[in-house]
Amino acid sequence: MGKTFTMRPAIRRATADDAEQVADLVAIAFAGLRSASYLVPVRRERRRVMTANLRILVDHAVEHGEIHLIDDGPAVAVWFPHVSPLPPPHDYDRRLAEATGEWVERFRALDELFDRHLPAAPFHRLAFLAVHPDRQNEGLGTALLRHHHARLNGMPAYLEASDPRNRDLYARHGYQGLAPYTLPDGAMVWPMWRPGSPDS
């Protein structure tokens, strides 16, 4: 019996033209997470507000990071290199307030928590790994992780997992759990570190 081969998904680097699509995809994929419910408690407003907030960060990643997109659009990984401190997004405070409205203080609290727990050593940070709910369990997230890991050249990687399922996925790819912490509503965040190695 012949072997069955699974085609690897085509991955490309996203550009500014993809920014709105990327932001909306991450918002859709994250909308059911407890952390998203904390950030935008009104469900009917969640996708709109999160997309607007994420657009700020995606625009920043186009300029200062790397965005890898599965070619037909159902999955994306957004990375920032933290070799030296990154500048904040342009006019961030004003844009954040406009994007998130009455929930801006919740987004600021999340930013402060993330900043407080960032490691000091140089690393690449996985800001978002998102797969559309209709395309999950197809190995797309794994393909995106492997794609960037192959480019790390021995550099460590860092991320914050906000869901046990995602945490377990990252653990299978060499990420080690650091001390977890909680959002103001008690939702857990699991920071994770992938040590660098010559064959990262």
C-alpha cells in the first residue's frame, strides 16, 4: 500500500494590505476565550472592538515584526523580535482609547501585566497564533510554529497562552511553562519560554 502524503500549507509573509484581514481573523479566533470576555464583556461588541484594537498591533508588526499567513487565509502567526526594546505603536494611547472605548482600562491593565512579566533576555515573541474556528485541528497552527522556529537561529521564543488547550499545543513544541498569573477577573495567563538552541 502506498504512503499517504499530506501537503504542507503554503505560508507567506503578510503585508500592510493584509492587516485588516489578520486583525479580524485573530478577533474571531479569540472571541470565545475567557480573556476576551474580560476585555469586552458585551459579546455583540467583542469582535468589532477586538478587531480595532488588534489592528493597532498588526500594523505595528508589519513595520517591526513578522506576520506569517496561511496562503488561503485561515491561520496566522504574529511575531515580534525582542532583541532590543521595541518602540510602542505610533500614538498608541489615543488609538487604544478610540478602538476600545469604555473598556480601555481593561486593555491597559492587560498591557501592563504583559509588560511586567516579559523576560529580560533577547527573544522572539509570539504575540498571536490564530486559526479560524472552521479550520482548527488541521495542523495549521503547528505549521506556522514550525515555520518560524526554523528561522530563529538559536534565539529563544516567548508567548502568553490564555487557554489550556493552546498551552498544551505550545508545550508539544518545546515551550516550558513559567509562573502563571491572572487577569483582574481571575482568568489565567500562562507565560511560556522556548529555550534557544542551534537547531531551533
